[in-house]
Amino acid sequence: YQRRVRGSKKPHKTKTQSSTHTDIHPEQMADDDDDAEFQALRAKRLAELQKQQQGGAGGAAEKEKQQKMMEEQRRIILAQILTPEARERLSRVGLVKNDVARAVEDYCIRTAQSQQSSAGYFTPIDDQTLIQILNKISEQRRTETKITFKRVGDE
């Protein structure tokens, strides 16, 4: 025996009804269908994420391998265009200011490539030339800081 409480959609159990006995109502069936759909969507999304992660891991490993190869080629090119003294100086600069060293490396590689394409050969960069390049790049990177004070009443 069940009776509904006013304003409630769920049936109210009376004292005579046992707690193990349950009646299934259409409203509860709709909730179960929604739960099943939700679980199916959740499982589908989880499978997609796992697939992406497995594919992404392979892509990340490939990308890392390619980056290592490029760095190795870069190191070989720099060994060819820099004298031993210049390489040593550049490595010391790299310990302190890695971004400046990277910019100098880029500049040296571009210069050597342009020399080789135009003249067919390139001249190795010695220590004195490297110092000039470092000064040039540090001047470009140096920004002048200007501080202005605006006082109340000054306009």
C-alpha cells in the first residue's frame, strides 16, 4: 500500500509496507535511463582520452627525438664555424646568460650560411669577432629604463 505525500513525486512508505519491497515508477525508470546514457558518454570520453594520451606520448617522443637531432646538428655547425677559443667563450657566456648565447649562436650560423651561399666558403669566427658580436647583441638587448615621477598638482 502506497500513498503519495502532497507535492511530492515519490511515493511515501507507510508503516505496513516492508522496507525490502520496492515499486518501480516511470519517473525512476527515466532516471535510470539518464544514468545509463551518462555512464555510456563517460566511458566513451574516457576511451577517447586514453587513445589521445597514447597517441600523444608517441608524438611527444618523436618530437623530442627530432629536437635532439636538431640540437646535435647545431652543435656540429658551431664547431665548424667557431675557433676553439670562441667556442669556449660562448660556452661560458651560455652558463651565465643562456638567451644571449643562443642569440649569438643564431647570428653566427646565419652569418656563416650567408657567406657560404654568396662566396662558396666562410671564414671561421675567432675570439675577437665573437666579442664584437656579443657587444652588438648585448647593445640590442639592453633597454633603457626611464622613470618619470608625476606629483600631485603637477600637470
